[in-house]
Amino acid sequence: MPSDEDEMLREMGLRSVDDLFADIPSAVRISKLDIPDGLPEDRVVARVTSMLAANRTVVDMPTFLGGGLYDHFVPASVRAVVSRSEFYTSYTPYQPEISQGLLQALWEYQSLICELTGMDAANTSMYDGSTALGEAARMAHRIHGGRIFLIPRALRHNRRAVLANYVLGAGLEVREVDYDRESGMLDLAKLKGSLSPDVCGVYIENPNFFGRFEEQLEEIRAMTNGVLVVGVNPIAQAVVRPPGDFGADIVVGEGQPLGTQMNFGGPLLGIFGCRQQHIRKMPGRVIGLTRDAKGHRAFCMTLQTREQHIRREKAMSNICTNESLLAVAAATYMAVLGSNGLRRVAAENIRRAKELAGAIDKITGFEAPLFHGAHFNEFVVRRKKGYAPVHRALLEKGIHGGLPLTRQLPELSDAALFATTGRHTPEAVQRLLGALEAFR
Amino acid sequence: MNFRQAYWDEPLLMEKRSGPDSAIDLEDLVPAKIRRDQLAIPNLSEHDVVRHFTRLSQMNFGIDTGFYPLGSCTMKFNPKFTEELAALPTVARIHPDQDESTVQGALRVLYELQDLLARIAGMNAVTLQPAAGAQGEYTGLLLAQAYHRERGEERHEVIIPDTAHGTNPASAGMLGFDLIEIPSKDGRVDLKALEAAAGPKTLALMLTNPNTLGIFEEHVLDIAQIVHDAGGLLYYDGANFNAILGRTSPGKMNFDIVHFNLHKTFTTPHGGGGPGAGPVGVKKPLEPFLPVPVIGLNGRGYHLNYDRPKSIGKVRAWYGNFALLVRAYAYILRMGGDGLKEVSDRAVLNANYIRHRLAGVLDVPFGGLRKHEFVASAAKLAAERGVRTVDLAKRLMDFGYHPPTVYFPHLVEEALMVEPTETETKETLDGFVEALKKIVKEDPETLHSAPHNTAVARVDEVQAAREPILSWRTLKSRKPLS
């Protein structure tokens, strides 16, 4: 039997596949790629697996990092669902009739995010929490017109850095509002001093960067006519009143805690929701409810006139490919846990973090949580004699401490942000405490 | 081919019968002022949840289900071994803030992938940070702006041919740049129009080559010359990279910046709309501006370098879509330089073969060879029989094919953009051609009312946009749709 290639070439009257590249001028041709030849599958698997074995996972090494990403348990059902190749090998559902399954799953994701946050609408995702914040600032400007966007000074530096690049084209100025040194919450007097008619939006986080619950949403809403953007941890939302209750206009957040592994920082899930009155100014893909020609309920992508392929340079955003499969994972995660499971996980996180902070605080020389009041699943630990040697010593003992705050906020250069999710075993916690004891 | 998609009259999660809420004591845990008493997410059995999503999956079509010639999207086979690698705990369960000494394997994969991509594209340096092609464009334009600024120049015009992907103008628009769109001539960049457009304000030209018609821009070096003479930079939109692997490279074509769509050319699965990955490669003069951190290697091992004073900063919170980058890295090792060249050879052969076989069935405007895709037009069919591209697309589903990209690029009337990719056999391509041949002869009414064999009939997209219902909350608050 002739090969496919030979038969196709013969049918087209060509001698060689080279004939099909005759339109590439010789001046730009290359003879081959300057990389090694291919390897059999088994050798690639062996090689990549052994290369990655140099990593120390959170399984090998008790790790107390959070700062935006968290090691939550993911039920196996989540992976089973997103491993359905009908989902993961499909493209964006441009043709709704043949893509109802994914469209319904994404609409359910939007609905679940709305329940968590108290918003009326959500998109199918942004790239991550940081780009969701960037897009929210741009949207606040579209809604309000003002040129200043206020953010907490206590904000993870990578979010701020991404935000800075997202507001460039809109000509927005980002200004910081300091935190209260006692409570760790936003300093309302400072916020008041920063507000002006040119402030298009105010961004706050609950829980905030320090893991501290922000209890002043109502007061902050009352202070500003600008767009209120609230950043959330979706798991905490199960036990905390939704931003919608406090009059927030836009809710963003990092959705990774909802059924996605940490994956060394990607892929992640940018949560983005808003009130119904703002939906035509929202970025990203959204799924709407409608009917088919026979009157059956059906779903399709909608409000596409906001998007790049229709609106081109006037589009709300350039986003096209997003993180849809992770949105399906999040929907599955929330459905598997249900209200009861989500609230239990959230409460357990708070309880565990409280216990851990209490135990660290008992060790002479350490203070935890540094800020007074209620926290979610992370908190600041301070060692007045200096934290850096502690971090190094923990690593030497095979324990990864929290995130040192030197690079984030200079006044906290003797502190670190510790997180726990309820996944740490009692032995892991004891190892940490034992190692900290050595610094008494 | 006969095809009938499953249909389940599957209720929404929120319509299923929920178990009772169990009481939980939050009094000592959450301050009363912000404490939540109730969360309206149903309590379902795990079995029912898995069954729900399994049923939904059966009402979805992926490349594992059937042929998916969606132009510009490169829907090729996603190898299964890369899925296994990406699920390893050494990928999934590492935190991006871990000390460098504990993630040497991950950093090595990133470092080596940067190098492989740079070699493939003929570039000098690569950042893996962007999450998707559009974000790659955004990053690339930021790099171009930084480059010009260092030379004391404020340039704000981005030139884009009328065949460009919608993300190109949208990325430029987001950054507040002025867009200069130039018309095509015979499906290619009009050099005269380009000469007229290029000048001291030109920041960059964004071009994909082959372009969205599948036509290779033979005058690419002249194009580069015109833009460079004006002091502008050349940006390569890598969406169509699958056409040229091992035959030419963006670097060889004198492009300065390129983005890769790893979810296209390097076959990380598209996940129903993402996640993707959109690394960006640059020539030497642009390297200082790359996002931080840059992955480096020194005597102590691999490390994250933030000490880059000229850097544009960050576009993502961490280092890119790592689990996707691992898949792409493994795919490149598997294919190698020899295998990747075969990829493009076969992708181009398959596209030209379908085009050849469709002669006399559908017009393909503009002469000459095609690369990995081609754009047909149903304009004649629409004029003669009232059958439009949308009808052909919907009817193709009844035969078990995902439709091509439709109504793009805009300069082709009633466009169908067909990209078969290299992993399809002649048998599959022939089946697709036969189905189209049959469809164009069918009774127009059958086509207007198509699809008939999918989970639902033709969906009313106008209604969805007129009164947008984007959540269960909104649905509950409205009168039921009649």
C-alpha cells in the first residue's frame, strides 16, 4: 500500500512535499531546526520524570507558604471530570450546538461564583488573580472615568507589578493606601485622605495580604462613589458575607484554591464577577442562557460585541484563550463539596491557622499573629531578632517556612507570612514548632 | 458518516435536590459583622456530581471525538504521555515561592524550554510568563515600547494588515496605541500601503506568516526592510507557526519579537478555551526588557533573576503556566528537530490536499500555494442557492465534524477557514471532503434548519445577548423564559 503522503502528492500532481514550500524564498529558508532529534516516548518520560525529581514537593517537605496560592486537598473526582477528553481536547465553544456540555458547565461555574461573591455575573475566567485585578482597574475606569485607582499598600508585590502593566494604556495612576499598624486592616483615615472625584475605583482584599479579615467593607463602601473592587479568597467566601452584600461592583480573586493544584504558579484561575448593570463593560468570555430552535434550554457564548474578534482595537480586553478548564474544575470542586463541605473546609482552615499562630506565639522571641483580630488561613509571624536566619535553618531541616516579607514591605523585614490549610499533618506542625523552639 | 450526539435533559446543578445544610459554629472564627449564615450551593452526592459532569461531557466535542479543522487554532492530537507528566506531584505540588534550591527540576525544565523555543524561532531569548497568545502580544508590545523609549523615542503607531487576528488590534488598543490598518493586495501585504504607513511614529508591525489566509508572505524581507528603515520593530504572531517548523523561522525572516502559542504548535490541550501558554521570544537588543524573573544558570544551579533594571516588570503573578510548559517541553523532546519538520510538512500537505479536493465545490480566493490552512468562500453558494457559510458549518456537525472557523478573515466573504493539522489521516480528510461535497448539493431547507444530530438544535444567540442571563441568581430573579 502506498503511504498517505505518496497518494496525496500523486493526486495533486506533485513529486515531493518540498514543492509545497516553493513559495518560501531561499533567503529565509533554513535546512533544519537547531535542536536534537526526537526520542521515543518512554525515554522522554524517563528523562523528564528524573529531571523533575530534583524538586522537593510539599509532600516531601512541610511547607507553610500561601501568599495567593494554597495547598488544598483536591478530591479525585475533580481530576476525573477534567480528564474527560470531550472537555480537555475541545477548543473555545464557538459552535454552541456541539458544545452544550462545556457551555453548561461554564455557566454553572459562573453561577457558583455569583453565589459565593454576591455578584450577578461572572466571566469564564481571567489568566490569574493578578490579571483579574488589572482588568478590574481598567473596567473601573471605563465605568467611572476617573484617572486614579486606589489599592492597599499591603498587597502581594506580584499583583501590584501586574496591575502596573495593565493600567498603562488607560493612563491610570495607581496610588497606595496604608494599613493600620495594629489591626493590619486598611487605614480608613488614610483612605479618606486619598479619595477625590478623580478616583475611579478602590480595591480592597478580604482576607487581606496578611490573612486578616477586612471587617470595614461597609465603611469603605460608604466613603466612596467610585467603583468598589473586592479581592477574595473563594474558600473564605463560604463563611464570610459576600462583597455583593456590601455594595461591591466588581469581585476578583485567585480561584486556584477551588480544585486546582499549585503547579509552581500556573495555570491558575482568575475569578471575575460584577453587577448586572456593568456586564457590557466586563472583559472576557461569558456564557449566556437561551433557547434552541425547538425551544429547549441552551447555552452559548454571549455579549461578544465586547470582544476582540468583533470590536478589535475597541474591545474591552484582548483576552481570548483563558483558563476555562480550571473553571470546570472549580465548578466540580464546589459541587462535590457543596455548601456543607465548603463551609467545613473554610472553618477548618481558620481553626488550624489560629492554633498554629497560637503555638508559634508561645515560643519566646516570636510573635504571631502580628496583627490583632480574626484571620483566615495565614498570618504574619515576627521575630524581632531577625527572621532570615530562621528561614535558612528551617530549610536545612527540610521544612519550608512562610514567605519572608523583606521584599514586600520594608517595615516587616523581620517577619514572614505563614499559611496552613488543614492539610498539614500534626507531625509536620510539630516539626515546625520544634525547629522554631531552637531559636528561643 | 453517521453521527448522533448524546442528549441528556440534564438539570442544572442548582436544580438538583440538595441535602440539608448542616449547622456549623463560626462564632469564635469569623467576626459577627462579616459572618455568613448561609451559602446557596447545593449539597449533592459525589456520585451524582460525577454523573452530571460525565453527561455534560457527552454533549461536548473534542479532538478525541472527531475531526476539528478549526482554522488558526491548530487542533492536533494532544499526546497522552504529556498529561501523565503534568500530573506528577513534582509538577502539581510545588509552590512557586519555594526557595530556588528546592525547585531545581522545575527551573531546569523552564531554562531548557526557553532555549529550545529560542532555537526553533531563531531568537536570542525567551520569556515563558505570558498565559496565552494575546498576553504574549501585550508583552511583546510592552517590550517594543521599552526598546524605543530607551532610545528616547515615543512611538505609538502599530501597523496591522487587514487579515490580522482580532487579538492584534485589541492588544495594541489596550495599550493605548494608535492602530494603522493596511489593506491587503491579492491576499498579501501591500508593500506600497506599508511604505505609506511606516514612519517615525511606527512602534511595530504585527504580522503572522503564513497569514490568516494560509498564504506565505513571500516579500517578508522587503516588509522587514520597510519597517526597520522607519525605525519600527517586527512582531511575529505565532498562531500559524505550525506551517513553517524547520523550513524557516521568525528570526530568519528578520522579526524582532515573536509569541508562541504552545496550545497550538506545541499541542498542549486547549481545555475548552484554556489554559494555554504564550511565551515570547526576542532578538538580543530586546533581551534587557524581558519580564522578571528571568531563569538563569550559574555555578550554584538554576535561579530566578530579578535584578533586571530595564525589565518591563511582570505580566503574570509567577513564571507562566508551568504545567503546560512541562507538556510542551516533553512534546518538543519527543518530536525533536527532525520530527517538528515532519509536523509542518504533513500539516501543509494535508491542507493543500483538502483544498485540491474541494476544487469545484467551494471557491478559494487568491492564487498560489497554501501553508497549513486555507480560506474557502461560500459566497457563490449564498448568491445562487441561499445557502450561507453558517449553514454549511451547522450541517457539517450532523456528519460528525467540528466546523472550520467561519466568517474570518473579514476580507473573504462567507469565509470558511480550514486547518486540518498533521495528525489527521488521508482517510479522515477524504471523509470530510465527501461530506462537504454532499452538503453543498443538499436541499437548502435541510441546511437552514441544521444541525439535526447534535444535542440541541440551532441556538438562538441573538436572544442570549438581548437579555443576558449569566447566572442562576439572575435566572431566579426573572420570569421563566416562555
